[in-house]
Amino acid sequence: MIRTDIIPTHRLFRGFGGVILLSLCLDLTAFGLGDPATSQPVEGPTTLIEGQVFDHIGAGVKDVTVIARRPAAKGAEPADLATTTTDDMGDFTLLLPGKVTGKVVVAFTKAGFTEVTREVEFDPDPDDEFPPFVDALLGGAGKLTGTVRDFHTEKPVAAATVRVEFGYDKRETQTAEDGTFTVAELPPGQARVTVETERYGREQREVESVAEAEPLDVALKPERIVHLRTVDGDDKPVGRVGVECVAEEQKDYRSLATDAAGQLTIHNVHYDTRKLVLRLSHQSYISSEDFDREIELASDAIESTHTLVLEQAGSIAGRIIDRSEQRPVNGARVTAGDYAFGRNPRDFTGFDGTYRINGVPPGRQAVTVFARGYAPELAEVEVAAGQVADLEVKLDPPSLVGGTVADADGKPLTGVHVMSVKWRGHETLTLQSLTGADGRFVIPDAPTDEFLISLIHPGHEPLLERPVRAPKTDYRFAMTPGGPDGMPGATVKVGDDAPPFELTTLDGRTLKLADLKGKTVLLDFWATWCGPCVAEMPNVKKIHDALGQRDDFVMIGISLDTDQKALQRFIKDQKIGWAQVYGPKSGAEKASRDYGAFAIPATFLIGPDGKIKSTDLRGPGMKDQVAKLVGK
């Protein structure tokens, strides 16, 4: 662990044969590394400490002050050994002068967070050549206070539940006898406050900045009580129906289910709610594609009952097998429906190659099968209500489709989005690719017969529905300049006024462009099913790590996903900490149309004046581009 001015730095790289240990001797003074406080090279022996600081969602925290000091003797002040700050990713390196042995305390401080300390002990004769790595989770130091009262009587409401949500974490408390509450240990930034208790409607508040928030005054109105019945066409109860419910004006989302008798009572509906929109799901009945059910609530009735009729569906079951070897195919995705990106019924095969798709609408249905290492296959089958249709599908080896995309002068185009569109009269292919520096693209696991692709690139006229057929990898496409963003239907370009938007985030917050005047806004249109979008996500995360805590910068992800659970799982796994918008009632589709984001990923940077500053930011340099445009 002890370092001199020539420090052997080791790094591990995992290769095909295992772990490779590389040892590099770095002359610190040659790179200008030294005492961070003086920016002068440290002469003589030095001791190195590395580490990372992160927040509650696992994102690195920038500009944290990191101080290494000797533990203070009794009655004495601690002696600081070295000071630095974390970089955009929350990483830091401390260079301590001299050969340090014994205990060193590392302290981490930043406004809005609680101070954290870690202790490091240096062995005078270390066997390990690696520097110590110190990580620290910074907890929030902010708090929200307020009072909850009855709207009509003005009396305090005791024992009301107050829930504060931030990112994927939350704090919860209850109001005291005088209706007051305090929620502490909150990180800086945005938060959502929900107040709920018996006999009252649920109230919600959006807090833009915990650090600057004034005490909240929450007045509760009486609740509305909504009783639901789910039945079939013969008015017989249908139990265990999933019910997603939204009070649009209050942005109040709930996920519930009817009981075995098809009954459900929704409490705490806000008194001012006049309409609920719902999405129903059941494996034996046709599930809603969108929030296409509406319930009108009368202004003069606090309690009401509503009946929802479901149409019985059918099922498709069978096996997916390898045609040549006649063996089952495990993990194949089997989807019913004519459109790839809807909420279509689907299933995945098990080890025996079997599947069963429930909730399929009656009639002639297209069934599309995807499995890695095979060519996709499409078949049709007749489905009857209440019946199971048998369908076995045999898969063939895959083929490759590839080629080169160039501009009008014959120069290769990098970052062209190549996506499949139609196949055998159905829009069920989800194959995509992106051209490299040489302009080449490859689509693996392609169908064995003809299908259509579209090519999209900013600043060029799109090439739509071009026929290709495997095995052929020498297609050549030329794209001509045109279109403000090279996207079909695009309506905005740099310098234009940004189209206004009103978006509802996954956690229920409302974001309006009009309310964000004076801030720089980054809109990122994406989806989990979009390979290029997923590939760009690390670059987008770097932007958030570098700029996400600034008060004058807002990031909004607009997801064009169709599977909310898959989206939420991806957000959690990838620790995505900025606002995400999803769903037909969220404004995502309208924003996509208004901005012409028909090919994703698509990004738009909106300046404080409401004008478009940049479009289609891509690649590892994205963070630096945005930082430059945002300014200091």
C-alpha cells in the first residue's frame, strides 16, 4: 500500500483465459499529480487512497470534499493529511505525503448530505500492493415539515400517514396530535409527498427542492368511495382481475385487483375527482391495451358502484422445436398479435420447449417466435373464446443480413439506426442494428425470407421499408441530406422553439415545459426494447452523474416501452435516477409526435429560453457536449 514517487499501479483485466494482472509504473510528478491543495507535485514518498462516493440510488456524487486526517489525540485537533474532491462519477484519489502507517480517518462532506467517515489502517509492512479502496454512501441531511388539517373544519388531523418518495427510496411517518409532521434524512433534490388516512381523499404534493422547501400545509377533503364489479357477458362474476386505476387530475395511480367474487372497493379517492381511467388484465379474458375504460363520478354522490364487463379470451399452446435436430428450444419468446410493440399476450418456452399464451382475443392470430441462435418464425392460428388452440412451430438456423450505409459523397455514415419493419404482412419483427465507423451494419438471427428495413440518420432523408433477404451481407444504401433531424415527420431543429409538453412521470409528478423556463432540459426518447437505446444508456447516465444535481438542469426520459414491469425492472437494475415518463396517459406519445422522435434513441436539449440547442446527441462524448452547452 505504500507508494513512493514511482508508484506501481496494478489493474485487473478479465480476458478469455481468466484474469490478467498488469503492473504499470507511473511517475506521479510526470503527470502533474501531487498535493490537491497546492496543485504542486509531492516530492518524496507518498501513500495512495482510492475510493468512490455514491448516493441512495447508487449514483456517484460529484464535488464531495474528501479529507484524510490523523485521528485526534485527546484534547487536540485532528491533523489533515490531504484533501480532494470527487469527480463526475464520484471517484477520488488521495495522495498522502510520506510513508503512512497506522490509522487514518477519511471524512466525506457535501452540503445537503450528512457527513460520513471511514477508517483506514495501514500496515507498516504490507503484503498487498493495491491501494486501499474506500467507498461511502452519503445519506441525506434535508427534512420536510408541515401540517395536515381538515379542509372544512380547519382542525388538525392526527395519525395521518405521510410518505415522502425520492428516486426509488422513501421515508414514512405519521402526523402528531396537532397534525404536524417531520420527515428527516432526505437527500437534496425533488421529492413527492403523499398524505393518506381513513375517511379522507389522498393528497399529493410535488417538492422541487427539499433544501429550499417551505413547511407544507395539507388540507384533506372527504374521500370518495368507488365500488367495482367485474363480470363476463352473462353478468357472472370474474374474480382476480388486475385493475390499474388513475385519477388523471390528481395524477393518482393505483394498482389493485378484484377479489374472488369480482368485487373491489377503492377508498381515499380525492373528493374533486370526476373521472377514473382504468386498465384491466386477466389471463382468461381480453386485457386492456391502454387505459381505455372510464368511470364518471357524479359530483353529488360520495359513494358509487360501477360494473365492468370483460370479454372471454382464448389460449394458444404448443411446442417450439429445432427443425433439424427435433429437440425442444428453451427460452424462445412466443407472441400473439400483429404489432411487435403492443401489450400483446406472450410467453417463454421452458426446458421442454412448451409454452402457453393466455388472454388471446378470438379470431385469426399471428404468432411470432424469437429465439437466440435461430431464424424467427411466424405462423397463424384460429383462436376461439374459452378454447386452447394447438400450435407447434419449428425453427431453422439463422441467417445474416448486412451492408454499408454511406452519404451522398460515398462516405460511410456512423450511427445509422437500422430497424426491421414488416414481415409477411405483419409488423412483428424487432430486429435492429446500428452502423459503425465504417458504415457497416449486421442483423443477426434474421428471417430466412424477405423482410423490410428502415434506415434513419439525423440530417438525412430516411430510407423506409427497403426489402432485404438473407443470406446477403453486401447491401449498399446511400442517404441524401434532408429533413430537420433526418427523422420522418420531425418538426423541430436547432434554434426552433421547443414544442410545449405536459408529462406525467412514473411516480406521478407533472412536468410542464412552461414550468421549466430558465432551466436547460434534456429530453431522451428511448425504450428497453431498443438495442441502440440500451447501448447509449451508460453515456446518458454520465450526463446525470455530472449535471443531475444542478438546479438549472433537468433530465427527462420519455420511454416508448409497452411493458411497464420490464421498464421498471430495467430502471431499478440500471439505477436510473432521473424522471421517467411512460404510458398512453403520460403525454409520451404526444411528445414523440410533436418532436418527431419516430426513430430512437432521440435526444433534444432545450435551452433556458425554450429554444432547441441540440438534437440527437450520441456516443461517449455526449456528456461533454451537454456540459458545454449548459455552461458553468
